Amino acid sequence: MASKKREIQLQTVVNSQSLWDEMLQNKGLTVIDVYQAWCGPCKAMQPLFRKLKNELNEDELLHFVVAEADNIVTLQSFRDKCEPVFLFSVNGKIIAKIIGANAPLVNQKIINLIDEERKIEAGEMVRPQYHEIVFVDSDAEDGEESPYESAEQLYSIAIIKPDAVIARKSLEIKKKILEAGFVIEIEDKRVLTEQQVRDFYSQIADQPDFEDFVLFMTNGLSHILVISQGNEEQPAWEETEPNPETETKVYEDNHHEVAPPTLRKEKRYSLQEYLERQHISQLCDIEEGIANVNKFIDMFFPDFKSMKNLKLEKILALLRPDLFQEKKENVLGIIHDEGFKILMQRPIVLSEEEAQTLCKEYENEDYFENLIKKMTSGPSLALVLLRDNCLQHWKELIGPSSVEKAKTSVPESLCVQFAVEGLPINQLYGSDSLETAEKEIQYFFPPQQTLALIKPHVTQEQREEILKYIKEVGFEITQMKEMLLNEEAADKIYSKIKTKDFYKDVLEVLSEGPSLVMILTKWNAVSDWRRLMGPVDPDEAKLLSPDSIRAQFGTSVLKNAVHGSSNIQEAMETIDQMFEMLVPENPEGN
């Protein structure tokens, strides 16, 4: 009977509404195993609970309860459900819910919540404003969002710091994270605001050099990642072998329960532990506490939920010469109506070698030679398309590569709709995989860099709008630094006009505060950035290019919000001069 006695000591039995209400008065964290009388509590999780109780040694802050749904009004929505359900109550509020005996997820949640409770108890953090969970019937409505957590919903926030971004270490860090089985759900490059830095690093705010650290973090580009644990089967905790004398009897007495998971000795480290073992933790700061992570996701990625559910993909698409010449607008209209975004497009006359590569699947056909002649006879239209599930949707839209096959299997496809007499092939092309798409986009739209400047008179709110606009039109912000442009630095950017009489006025404007200096990367970056900036005079810009940055944010010729290189040679020379102290001689791609 020893094992039964230990079970009672581990988990308090709650089998009435009054006992439930009393249980909610517990201080700290209470882990509640909700069960139905006909099947009993989940014995498979008890070794984990016992292990955590012993290791965490928090009798005042950590409590385990079994609650019978049949006799508790609050839990009526869980009646007649066969899967185990675990609720997490913090100081009387049910703040989390997990369905199923998911030991790694339950383990990590308990550890994180207890860590927060310890910090709160020690006065190191303020109690988060948890959202209390409302109990609903998970089968109530079709399409209703499940209230339960899954392993994919356990996130961490990582910030790759400006010095690591400048040193081109972001790619290395992300590669190591992915190799360890973690998943990068969403990412962004940005200059953090002062308030964001103070919020994220509040736990070190009392350190003597904190103000210098805030300045460092707000003067350069950081890389923010939301990371999940992925779908690794290996548990995130290391379970010790149970004592057969004390554990076996429990499972014999409850033989109808699911047996405990197979015990394994491997340990999957937390993201923080993993980065420390890889000796790169000094380049990347991690937040893993559940409440704080949710808060920071809302701060950095307010649309995270909708963005995460989108599987945004980029592919290369091509309109062959005949189609491009005759029905380009019809096809582009359909592309737009189907929800694709055209990130880039360019007419291009293919070489014979390029045409053979794109038409390789037809090389054994009798019409191959004629096809290559057609493909090289005039310009094709190359497009970079962006859409949720883009690869598959484009394939379904254009149909098979053969017109004959398309007429039989997908008669409504674009292949049939835009068939050209004398050529039995699809007049539209699309990448056959995301890997191929990446290579094809790089080939047909080789990236170019330009130097861009956001001037001091632009407010922080306007700066955020400009940065958002830059990303929306397809630029990647490769490097960024905030700096006060003295005359020496300004000379490097404005070398063409530094002998002009009005240059002293330019220097005066630049001396009013820090500017944001950026390297923007995109195909045709120099001319696209100049087009996005608009005419030098904001008044002229409002007339000729009302959507341009200068039209929206410029106030005069001197205070016209932004600046950019005039040509590729000037861009490369200025980038080398402005970032020569920051970029290593042989930087890895990033």
C-alpha cells in the first residue's frame, strides 16, 4: 500500500464544487488532472509529477490535484471526454490547458511557470496579466478554434543582437537552431525601440551599464525570431527510472490506463541551454517564460497568429513569348484575382542554354527544337510570385505541362485556356520545388545592393512606417545602423555634392540628430529605391509620385526624409566606406 499512500500525498483529490473553489485559493501553481469517474485519473503522468515535485522542491508554490469532472459544475464541459486534460491554475486563475498525456509539453510548462513564480516571490518581476481560460465544449461548433495547447504552441523569443548581425552571424545561429530540431515560426530584422529594449531586458535594468546597453541595442539592426520546439519525438526532459517496488503496483491497480511512455535517457536541451553548449549564447538573448513570451510576441509580431498560419512561399513563374506578346494582361489579371502578389517582374530574352534548361522535360519530344526556337525568338515574362501555399496553388492553376493531358484531366486550367496552336505544351511555367524556386529567382533576379538613409527630422513613428513600406515592396534590410553623421561620415554619402554651396545646409540638417543608415538588397535595388523615394522636392513628389516616401514624409528639399545612391557604382563605394569597420573581409552570406 506504500505506493497508494504516496499517490494521495502527491495529488489532492477534488470531487465537489466546494473543494474546487477551495483549491483555487492555493498560492502559486496548481496542476489539475481533470478526469471522469468511469476512467479515473491519468496514472501515466504521475512519474513525471513526482519527479518535478522532488526536483523543484516547491511545496508552497507547486501543487498537484486530481479533479472529478462529473461532480464539479465548473468542469461540466469536460464530461464524457476520454482524453486526459491538464489545467494550470496560477493564484486562482486557470491560465493554460493541455489535452493529452503530452509529457514534454506539460513538463516544460510547469518548469516555466514555477520559474516565474520564484521570480515574482523574490520581487524580480511583476506578475503577468494572464488571460483566464473560459471552458467551452471543444465539439460545440465546427471550425471553432481549439482551446487546447499543442507542442507547437510552446514558443521562445530569440533576439540576435546588433553586433552579431553586423558580423554576419545570423545565418550561422539560425542554421544551428534548425539543426537542433527547433522551428523558426517567424522572423524579422529591425532596429528595436528604447521601450522594447527596456521591456525585454527588464530583469537586468538595475545593472550599472544598462543605459549603455540600451543605446547599443537601439543603434543597430537586431534579428527577432519566434521559435517553437518542433515535432521532435525525443522528450524535452530526462526521466529517471522509477523504483519498481513503489511504481509497479500503481499500474497494476489501474490496468485500464495507458502505460507510461517508454523511458529514454536522452535529453533535449532548452533553446537557451543549446545555444550555451554551442558557445553562441552571447550573440543571442532568449526568453522562454510562457507569460513573457506571449507578451513579447504581441509586442514584436501583433499579427503572429494569422501570419504563422500562412505558408507564404515564393516561386518563379514564366509566360512564354507567344503568351507574353498576345495575352499578358489577361494572365496578370488572373494572377491578381487568385491572390498572388507579384514581387518582381521583368521581360527577358532567353539564351538557347537557358531555354533548354527551362524546357528540359520536353527534350525527348519531336517538337523540342521548334520549342527552343520559339522560346528564344522574343521576350518571355519572368515573375516572382508570393502567396500562401504558392507552389501548389500555381501548379493547380496552370495545370499539366501537356495540353493534351490538361484537356483530359483539368480542362479549366490555364494550360488549356491559353494554349497556342502548334505548340502542345503549357505556355506558363512554374518552379517544380521551393529549392528550385530559390535558385531560379537568384538567377533571373540577381540581388543588388544600394545605400539608403532616413534623415534625422523623420519621427520614430514615421521611421517605422518607412521601414514597413520598404519591406512590403520586397527589399531586404541587410545591414542597418543608427548614427550621428558628422562631416566626415556625411562626405562619404554625399560625395557628389560636397563642393556645392548648399552643402553646409545639408550638414546642418544631418547634425540635428541620428540618421538611420541602411544597406537595402533587392533585384534592381538602386533604381527601385530611387523610384520609391520619389522626386527630391516633396512638393513635386506629391504631384508626380504621391505614394512615394518623400511625398508622404518630406517637408522641404533639405528635409525630404530619405536619401539613396544614384547608381550601382556609387552604391558599392558608399557601402564599402560606411560599413568598412563593421563587415568582415570574407563575410558569410546572410
